[in-house]
Amino acid sequence: MIEIINVTKRFHTLRALHNVTLAIPQGEVLGVLGPNGAGKTTLFKLIAGFLTPDAGRVQATTPGWPAIGFKPERLLFPNQMRVRQYLELVAGLCNLSKAEARQAVEENLARVHLTEAAHKRITECSKGMRQRLGLAQALIGDPPLLLLDEPSNGLDPEGQADICRHIQALHHAGKTIVLASHQLHEVTQVCTRLVILNQGTVHYENLMSAALAERPHATIQADKDITPLAAVLQSLHPEIQVNGPQVVLNNEAMRLRRHVLSILVGGGFDILRVEQSRVTLAEIYAQAIQ
């Protein structure tokens, strides 16, 4: 749907993005991670057309530029307006007819569960309601591409789970979504692709399923220090590590799990626990931003 090709963006002496290349395929949910100042919001504004790159280009891969719904990180509303009144204003700016605008407002109020709050002034709305209002605003006009910058920022766990459900429903409805978030569990739950930015450059990019399948390992927990057998175990495979009472078998070394267990039991060790797991998103993120 969208390609970002060798894009660089500066603000005076600050280089916000440098030579960034990535793709946003149609129908995917792309999670954009990175610490504060990594360039996430700048990237969103470039895709939305609020900024132009100093070098490189942002282009559509489909005929015509897709309509975009944008929910910024900082939500600035006319607080004295009522929820329905505000969405009617947004619908008018989208050049919808009165009938289309009325239908779009009611559909999106229902979609984000704000129908009962439609009469409230925005200043009376909770953080969760304001985040859902920001999402409803982005959905007016039924754009195929959604840019959601920190959609669950400031919400309690229940509110975060609610936003996740909304995003999953939008994905199932065929929307292409670019999501920036500091909530790693949110990204893991809803995103199909992953990009990690740091200091304005792409440090990691992968399918979410492939990312979470990386570096499988098994951990064997014994009842005492295994160091006396470390040399024997490590001679079996270079990806076997001994850490006190633990043996960690990485990648291909996992095939030797039964053999290692046999050596430990034969050496008089009791096995307390055997766990098999893969890399976590937190580990991928920590390594990418080092």
C-alpha cells in the first residue's frame, strides 16, 4: 500500500529520520516501536502528508493515494463541543453528504462504544473515552489506512484491552494499520509486522510471527550447581550454556535435550523443571535499541 524509500527528515540540526526504508503492505498491522525521540511521530506525519521528506520519497504501491485516518499521540479536542457534534464536524470536513455524515457518525460511535456518551461535552470525557473518540475521528470516511499513534496511552489495563479489541476488529474488517506504541503486549497481540526505530534509523524489521519464533531455547533447572559437568555438556554442542543450576540449550542444541537430561540424572542431579520457550518481544526490543 505504502513504501517509504530512503527517507531522511531534519528539523534544523536534529536528524529525526535517516535513510529509512520500509514497506506497509495492504491488510497488515505494522507495529512501530522505539524509545522517545526515535522518529516514530515524524514517520507518521510523513505518511500522513503533514511533513515532506528532505531526501527520499513516500509513495503508494496501489493506484491512487489511499485515504488516511490519523489518530495523533496528543489529542487536542474542542472541549466544549459534544462528542456527536464534534464527529459531525469531522464528517463535514471529509466532504460527506448530510446523510452520509449522519450514518458515519452513528456507525463509528457504535463501533467504539461511545453511543451512550454522544451527548457529553468532550471536557467531561475520561481518558479512555477521549482515546476512543480519537479512534472514531480517524474512522470517519472509512479510510483504508489508519495511523494510530499511541492509541492506548494513559489508559488502565481494561482500557488498553478495549483498544486492542477495536484494532483487531478493524484488521479483520480489512484495514491496513500502522500502530506506534510503548505497550509491548499490545504490539504482540495485534500486529502482524514489526519495525523498531532508534535514533531515526530502522534497527529491526520482521514479520511478528517470525520475530517471535527466533532463538528457541530450552532451560533445564537442576537442584544444585551443574558447573562440575559444564565441560562435558558444552562438548556436546557449542550452543549449550551452563549457568549455575541451569542448562540452557539454544536453537539446534534443543535436539539434545533428552541426552542432557540423561547425563544430569546419571550424575546424581534432580531435575526440578524443564521449560521450552522462544525470544520475547521485550528481548528483541532491548537488543535492537542497544
